[in-house]
Amino acid sequence: MICVTIDELVPCLKDAVTGETVETEVIRIKRKSFLSKFNKKTGWYVNWIDLLEKNEIYALVLKGTVDIQGLVAVENNPDYKAAYI
């Protein structure tokens, strides 16, 4: 289980140092090569390449860039008419 504390809701990301709101967008990741540096060795909770085969992977990026700020895996389960995140 991953526990997080939400200190504030903002429409995008907020720079912790300057307080400036930074615009973001969500992109779908389909290539393993793009996810190669996001693994346990580099401080991520999971090896994201391992999740790519059975899930759709989406990244939160700074608008107009591919500078990843966060990742999420979504698994569609038609039997339960649900999606696991």
C-alpha cells in the first residue's frame, strides 16, 4: 500500500519553492524504452516496464514536455466492468 498526504488541491502542479502553479498534461506511454529509467533501482516503487504488458501507463508531464512528474497504471477488467489503478 502507498500512503500519501494531500496538503492542497491545485488544478496542475505547484512548485514547492516558488509557489508558482505549473501547467501539466497527461500522456499515454506505450514504449518500454521510455519507461526504462523508472524502476526500483532509481527510487520508484515499482519497475514500470513490468506493468506495461497488462496495463495502460499514463504519465503526468509538464505541459509541452515529456518531463515526467508521476506515473499511473490502469488495468481494464471487463468481467467486473471496472478499472484498477
